[in-house]
Amino acid sequence: MKYEKLSNEIIKNIGGENNVDSLYHCATRLRFKLKDEDKVNMDKMNDMEGVVTTVKSGGQVQVVIGQHVGDVYKDIMATTSLQNKKIPDGPEDSNEKNGMLNNFIDVISGVFTPLLGILTATGVIKGLLALINTFGWLPPESGTVQILTIVGDCFFYFFPVFLGYTAMKKFGGTPFIGMAIGAAIIHPNLLGLTSGEPLYTLFSGTVFESEVFIEFFGIPVILVSYVSSVIPIIISSYFAAKLEKFLDKRISSLIKAFGLPMLVLLVIIPLTFLVIGPISTWLSQLLGLAASEIYNLNATIFGFLYGALIQVFVMFGLHWGFVAISINNISTLGFDPVTITGLTAGFGQAGAVLMAIKQLNSDKIKAIGYPAFISSLFGITEPAIYGVTLKLKRPFIIGCIATGIGGAIMGFAGAKQYAFGANGIFGFLNVINPDTGADFSVYATIIACLVSFVVAVILMHFFGLKKDAVFEAGEAATEAIAKNDETKLKEVFEMTTPLEGEMIPLEAIDDPVFSSGAMGKGICVEPTIGEIVAPFDGKVATMFPTKHAIGLVSDDGVEVLIHIGIDTVQLEGKYFNVHIEADAAVKKGDKLITFDVQGIKDEGYRVTTPVIITNTDEYLDVIPAESRHVVLGDKLLNIVK
């Protein structure tokens, strides 16, 4: 497994598997709900290779991984028993109460997160279809358009079935029971039940006026359309999970396999048609209308506020409330005018990042910033926020202001979202009306995103960054070392090389975790001899089980990670021999690890070895030696204190 080491370290520093109540992931984050958040080792989590940052928000501990978070999640599930772990009933099962807002966010994110990928994918397809219809590239009656329409609608049409699965799983019930409830409320026979004359009408003269076509044991059934609905199935699943847990303790194991789900379905499905469904449908419609009315009070101001604050909401996990409103609006109103104003966020942050790169002109910022800039344009802003703008503060604020201005333009233009699709440049597809095609609001949306980008660039130009003090100090240190001017340096720790080979700049290797500088500054060595020795006096801080990496701490407090090869964790210790134990004291030159260079290469792996100072932030700079080829005993890094 590619991320087994990272998975094990995350679980260890999150407080252990027994501290985890539930775990799921979104586009870039692992989202833990824990029994005791105080057990989390935040310093270790944030220093961990492969973890961008860790935040506590919304009753969750969110570990920002990046776009390969799904692979890390799979490895965690494969190496733990969390896959089969029941999710607690609510905050009362935790050691502390999280509050109503946090519990709401936790439920919404837990129900919707597993579905966002496929929901976004089908939304993009629907957007492309709207584009095809707008420009008349294919006739609407063509077989190609009909098939693509089915592909785009397949998920959202049967949305209650999929929500039934995730909601039941979130509430601690059997997911397939939730799917059965979802399938029941969109059963095709329901369409024929409303074709005749109604038996009578309930609530005449009110906003809840409803025609009754059938009865269940003499009780009137109010038939409403549950196709693509959201709230009814979530509420039904909640009660289904409660009932299942209640009955589970009272039914004989001899008939439990079929008797338990049978009783739950016989109770919950009729209850949904009689009570839960109609009431929750009315609530859904009222929620959608209320959100639209608030938006309509002043769409321009609302667009500015939502656009400016959406990145803050994302940081604290509060955006999930708006995600629920957005999906509900699309299912009940056919569109959502609220959350689409946040489409400009990626462009505002992208402009701020680009100018931060230009103004700081630092190799470390460039290595992190350019990939973050590209991902922001495609709607993934976490690398930009956590890697660049938030750390530098002012670029983050400027990016938010620029996003707010773009949001105000979208609000003024009356932009609406007709599909829950991708963000960034693909988000333009979401605002094309599938019935009427592209209108003024579509072009206004494109202009708004461009304006957000340009405003961020302009504001950064006039109010942005001068050379950061740390970078300036680092450059001064470099110059002082070159001139051997000790008066300009407090202290330089000279670390010798732990292996022989050719030096390669860290940013030149094809591994974003190391090349971005996220783990710290350092250098790479292409080894000519398969031996690692201690580069200083100190101790072994970490010995990885797969033997491909070792962490050391010098007596002076310098922390170094020596990672033999790229992705060599997958070799699971093959070709590596360890000659030291964890926590053991070492002397400079002690043999630590030997490895078969050719054997590793024959397996298809590179042996390029990053040597990283993992506590780089504690020093002014980490500067590689000028040598190109190093042998044991040669200086490798100058660490400026």
C-alpha cells in the first residue's frame, strides 16, 4: 500500500484507533470525529510527511492531505477496523458535547462528502449538455444527446437511494436499509397513483393544500415527488437507524438477519409516506424559498459577503451548511442562486498566490506556489490557502476581498447554479440554464471571476508583500557563508552527508511532498553506495517499519529525515537492512542502514534520497554545500541559526 506509513502515523497521532468515532474524506481532507480531541498530537500531525496541515473545526479534526486523500483514506481503512465501526448516535456518545451547530455540520458533511465526487462529475456532464444545446452542436432529439442526458441525470434522479446509504451509515444503521427506503419513495408505481381523481383535499386554502389520492389503513397519504429530493430521506434514515438499534436488542438472533430489516422497512416506509415525507418536503421548500428571499433582499451585498467569507467558512468546515442549502435548492427550485457566488474564490486566491510568488521571489514559495496557483484555477484552494496565502496573512485577506468583489458582480447579474458541478474554470458550466442556454448571467460570471483575479493582482501590487524577513535573513546568511563572514552570522551548524553520491536540488525531484518544501528544506543525493551513516552526534527519533527512512535528532536539536528513494515504502523493507534501533544514541559516522541500490532500481524504483531538515522553521535558512559529489565526511548542509 502506497500510503501505509502515512496512514499508520496519522492514526497513531490522532490518538489511536480507539479514539476515532468516525472517519470520512472530502476532496483534500481526512475528517475525523474523535472521542477526545485533546489526545491529538497537533505538532506531530503538522510535521508529518504528507500532511499539509491539521485543523480542529466543526466538531472534527481535519487533516489536510491534498488531492490523493482518497488513497490515504483507503489505506487507513485497509489497515484498521474503522470500516466496520458503528458511528455514534450523537454527541452524547462522545466525551464532550460539541454543540448543535457542530453536530449539524458533522451530520451534513458525513452524509454528503462520500457523494460529492460523483455528484460533481454528473453535474459537469449536465453542464456540457447545456453547452451543447446552447450552441446547437447536436440536435436535442439525437441519440447521442439522449444517452448523455441519461448519464448526466442518472445520479441526481436516484439521489434518495444514494443518500439513504450514506445517511444510514452516518447515523449508525445498516446502509442497505437506507437504500431500500430511498428506492421506495421514488418507486415508478407512485407516478400512476396520482393520475385519477383525488379522493379529497387536505388543508384547503393554505400553502399546504394537498390532494389525497390513496389511503393507508384509512389514513390519508399525501403524495409528493421525492425524485432528486434530499431532506426526506435523511430524516427517514435517522429514524430508521434509531429503530434498528432499538429492535436489534429485542429480536432473536434466529430471525434477526431478515426480521430486523423487515420490521424497519414495514414501519419507516409507511411512516415516510404518511408523515416524514410530506412534512420534510414542505420544510425543504420553505428552506429554499427562505434562502432565496434572503438573497433577494440585496443580491449584490449578499454576493460580496458570501464571496469574501466562503474561504473562511471552508477553513472552519462551516461551508457544509451552504452545501446542503445548495443541493436542496437545486432539487426543489431547479436552481441555486446562493452558493454560486463563491465560484470566484479560486480566482481570487490564484491572483494572490501568483503575486506572492513574484514579490517574494523565493524558491520555496515558487515550489509550493505554482502548483497551488494551478489547482486554485480548478477550484481546489486548500494548497493555496495552507501553503501560501494564510501563512503570509495579507495575501489571504486580499484574495478574500477580491473574491467578494467578484461575488458582488455575480449577485448583481442574478447568476444561478443549475447543477452541482465542479468549481474553478469548469464551474462556468454550472450557470448555463439547460432550458434557455447561456444568458447575460453566464457572461457576467466569467467576467466576475476574471475581475476577482485581476483585483487580487492589483491589490497585491499596491498593498502586498515586500521580501519576507525570513527570506531576507536567509539570503544574507547565504552571502555571509560565501564570504566566510562570521560577524554576520550568529551560528552555522555544518551537517556532513549521511551517504555518498551526486547532489540534486530538492525542487528538481518528481515528488510534490518533498519538492514543494512542505516537509522542510534540504537536498537530495543520488547514492553511489548503499549505506546511510549518522551525519552528527544525536539519537534515532524515528525508525520506519519499512526500513526505507529514518529520522534523527542532533544533540543541538537539528531534526533530519533521510528518505531512501521515492515511493520505496512499497517495497515493505525488501533490500533494506537496519543496523540501529529506535531511540538509540548515535555518533557521527555510525552505520544506520544499508540497502541494495541495484536491487531497488531493478524493482522500478528510484533511489534518489531526500535529506530534509524537518524543523526548518526554527532556523533562518538551510543552505546546501557547493559540492556536486559528496563522500562520507563531506559537508552537505549549512543550517543557519
